[in-house]
Amino acid sequence: MVCFLPEVRHADERGWFVRTLDVAVAEKAGVDVRRFLQDSQSRSRQGVVRGMHGRAGAGEAKLVRCARGAVLDVLVDARPGSRTFGRSAVFRLDDEEGRHLYVPPGFLHGFQVLTEWADVCYRIDREHDPAEDVAVRYDDPDLGIRWPAPVTVVSERDAGAGSWRQLLRRLGTVPAR
């Protein structure tokens, strides 16, 4: 995973301007943006949690940014055999700093909205195949994710997601405990 700024923001009395995608800047950060096939965007209200989502099979890479407001973005390494398997990483993404977060294939991804509203933009490297969707509950005790605010809303799908241990069984990985 990599978190990087796409370009310096240019501000004046009108507001600001920033290039949200620059292939050279992304490649300097080690991200090949030419392979992304889809752009998606979500808008969510404060306290909402979306996640923790991933893809089975070859997985999918995402390039994520917050275009409006702020979110706490969380990644969990779900790649069996990885030295960081099962560990999480937390990033603040917002519309002021404009960081982009590269989510490699094999990671679970989710976020909580910290401001009144937030728009999150995703660039995805594969077409969506619902048969490959995987999800772990946002409040799974084995993941131990500490959301910074009370969770106000989750989707039915996210509320009904399986546990980390169920995902490990699906991946053919025996839980360490």
C-alpha cells in the first residue's frame, strides 16, 4: 500500500485547483494507474462505515481518494503468506490534503465518514464480479478495528458480513489462535 499526494494544490482568492491524476506522479510512488478500468464514487453521511470489502481470486487494486469531507480509511492484509497478513493500516483521507491511497490486491478495505458528508472516489483495476466479493464485519473482534466515532449506519450487506475466521477458512488459512 502507498499513500501519496497527486500534485501540489494551487490556491488563490477563487479557491484552489489540483490535478487529481498525474501518471508520472503516481508512477514515482510505484503505482501504475494505466491499468485501472473503472471509476466509482460513494457519498456517505457522518458516522457511516462502509466495509470491510475485498475480492477473492486475483483480487483487485484500488486507488482511493476523498473528494469531499474526510474519512478514516482502513486496510487489512488478507493475503495468505504475506508477512503483514491480518494486520491493519489506517489512513486519514480528506479533501484538503488530497492524498490518494493505493490498495493492493488481496486487502480488505473500508472507511468511516468523519465529516457531515464525504465523497470517496475509487479507481479499480478489474471489472466487478459479484461472485468474487468477500467481506468481513466492520466490528469483527479478531480484526479489532477502532473506529473513531460511533457507527451510525452500515448496509445490510455489511451488517451481515462474515467473520475474519470465516474468511480465513474460505482462503484455506488456519486461524493462528
